Amino acid sequence: MKTTVDLKWIENMAFESNVGGHSIRIDAGEEHGGDNSGHRPKPLMLLALAGCTGMDITSMLKKMRVKFDDLTISVEGELTDEDPKYYKEMTVIYHFIGEDLPMAKLERAVKLSEEQYCGVSALYQLAIPVHFKIKVN
């Protein structure tokens, strides 16, 4: 299956795209000649990873009949110091809140997402180390 996205220049350093009926704007910060009117491209890479694995995790835990009250996924990316700046490492941290959460099932869901289902994670892991951590309550 082929996917295409179009990015249209708006002005200065700002661009906009319509992805699946939802508008996304990217822009540079003022320190880089932009107007700070949108997201930066590199952090969207972190968001893509969080979203991909988050959807995997919630789907699997639902099938495992694991109920949780809240889930926040943080993705930390460490950029290189020299140009071109890119993420040399990422860490995904799952913050679960709930009563009597079965750690073995949480770990199983994370491992399945990491190793089998999350295409964003699979692609990133070809280029850089991606680490996964689970925190409960």
C-alpha cells in the first residue's frame, strides 16, 4: 500500500498539509527564520512513534481485558550536536495509572508493539536505538 502526503508552502518557513482530513502546520521557530506558527518536523517523529505504539498497546490490552484508568506515553529523543541534527536515540516511557495492573500483560503488550506491530518503531530501530520503559501509578 502506498501513502502520499502533500505539503504546501504557506509563507516564510511555514507549510501546511491535510492528512486524512486533518490539517497539520509546520514552521520553524523565530530563531531559525520562522514565525513559530506550527509544529517542528523532528518532534512530529517522536509523536508518530508515541501514536503508533499507543494504538497498539490500547488495542492489545483491551483484548487482554486489562483495564487501566489512564495512559500517557512520553517519547524522549536525543539529538546529535552537529548538523545534520537527527535523533541518535529514543526512549518510549509508558505511564499507566490503574488498580492492580498486571505487569506481565503490560510488558507483553509493549514487547509485541516494539517487536511485531509498530511500523514506526520498526523503522526507527533500523537506524537508532529505541528503548522502552513502563511506569505504573
